[in-house]
Amino acid sequence: MDKDDKPHGFASKRDIAMVARATIELFGNGAIAKRRERLSEVKEGGNVQSIEYWQLLLEEVERLHRRRHKY
């Protein structure tokens, strides 16, 4: 396992990256809003692992979105 692919709880960076790319393909420019909405729902539930997962996913979607519009 590459040092950059260390698992975060139950999801690896590779998993997060694949899901983020799929989210952008599915929702396009609305991907960030969809992930923020889901993160707020998960925060209400209070599950720490779920919050961490959705936060990492949101950060990756935002990073890919910025990168996509920069070039």
C-alpha cells in the first residue's frame, strides 16, 4: 500500500478519489452542493466515521472541481 493510500477509518484515499470522480460525473457542477447537503445530514446523525468519510469526500470533490475549471 502506498503511503498516500493509507486508509482513513474504513476508506482509502483511492476509494475517496474514485467516489469523488463518480460524483462529479453524476452531478456535474452540482456535485459540491450535493456533498455539502449530505454532510450536513450526516452531522445530524452524529456518527464520527460517517462524518469523517463525507468530509474527506467533500474536500476531494472540491479539489477536483477546482482543478477541472482551472485548466
